[in-house]
Amino acid sequence: MAEKTLEILFHETLKDIYYAERKILKALPKMARGAQSPELKAAFEKHRDETEGQIERLQQVFELIGKRPQGKTCAAIEGILEEGEEILEEFKGQPALDAGLVAAAQAVEHYEIARYGTLKRWAQVLGMKDAVKLLDATLKEESMTDDSLSALADQVANQKALKAA
Ligand SMILES: [Fe+2]
């Protein structure tokens, strides 16, 4: 068996997050349509646009390692997104819908933060400075999205879910 190196692990994980980002890009408009509050709708729409840029950054990282951009099925993101779909269906028209959607979106962000954090560290030890910059830019965007979702949970979604009780 050929030796499995950190370079290979990096490439495989890059394919995982590339697959995940493209799935997320498709899921976000659905979440935006489903969200009740205009603030949450706007947050999902904004992150949809950011996700396009994140996919482009990943394509640049593929280029840096001399590989063509390619995804690898990621069961984790499929499961997380499926849970979001369940919330959309089960809480449709209900006061707790937005609270559930924020939670589902934060699970997505945390998955991405885990992946980008790992990829950035590996790029650092592999001495890939340009890849570090690209991965760090996305990592910061994901963290900011997570923070704004927390703020939306506190200021809008959870309050609304509570009041209706
Ligand atoms: Fe992302």
C-alpha cells in the first residue's frame, strides 16, 4: 500500500469541504425562503453570497496543490443539512421555526469551522503560505457568521419562540 501522507490527508479533506460547501450553497436559499424573520432571511442570503466566494477560494487552494477541484461525498454535512430540512418541515408556520433554523445553521457553521481550522493548521505545517491565507479568510467568515447567528438567536428567534408559549 502506498504511504498516506499529510499531503494526501490535506487533499482528501479539501475534497470533503468542497463537497460540503456546494451542498450548503444549494441549501441556503431554501433556508432563506423558510425563515420567518426578515433578519434571518437576510443572514441566510448574505451567507449564500459569501459561500460562492468560499467555493472560489477552495478552487484556488486546489490549484495551489496542482489538483483539479473535486468533491468527495461527505456524510456528515448531508446529515446536518437533513436535520435542517426536518426543522423546516416539522416547524413550518410555528413560532419556534426560526430558533430551530438558527440552530441548524450553527451546526453547519461549526462543522465548517472544524474543517477549515484543521486545513489551515495542516497548510501551516506543510509550509503552504498562500493556502493558509485563503483558508484563514474563510475561517474568519464562518466564525463571523456563527457570531451573527448567535446574536440573531438572542435578539430575535429565541424570544419569538418563547413568547408564543
Ligand atoms: Fe462555508
